[in-house]
Amino acid sequence: QLVESGGGLVQPGGSLRLSCLASGFTFSNYAMGWYRQAPGNQRELVAVISNARSTNYATSVKGRFTISRDNTKNTVYLQMNSLKPEDTAVYYCWSPILWGQGTQVTVSS
């Protein structure tokens, strides 16, 4: 399973770090990623990291968000800086075989 944590309410310009703890599969063998879905919108890819640690980002978050992984902890992270109101969404941890349940991120003053 994938269990996210770290969401919450933050002011514009602030930072949050999301974590996703994986279990039940060989974490180090798989690419991992983060998606998000805002109300009324389709779920969209935010960032992905391969098992070799190469990364890709959505254009809208490039330069502000950083995805990383710790294979010793079976955890993938999403460091989100310079947050904007349009980053408000439910953020989902993704693997090729499982989805997390989502964690709410709200950016508002």
C-alpha cells in the first residue's frame, strides 16, 4: 500500500513536504510519482522519479517542486516551495501497481 502524509493548509509562498510510505512490494524496483486533482479537474501528473532517480516534472511546478526517494525507508517525497493557490488539490502518491489514498493541500491566505 501507499500512505501519504504531510498535506495541510499553507499560505501562498509557503512550503510543504509530502511523504509517501510504500509497503507490500519491492520499492527500489519501481518508478514512483505524485499526481494531483483539483475540484472539477482531471488528475494530472506532478512529478515522477525512476528507480534510477531520473526525474520529470509538470511544467507548472518545475523549479518549485522537488521529488526524491529514500529506498532505505521505502519512501518518496515531494518538496513543494513557493506554493500558489493554483497548487491546491488532493495529491496522490503513485506507483505502477498502486495508488495512495490522497492528501489535501490547500494554499490560501
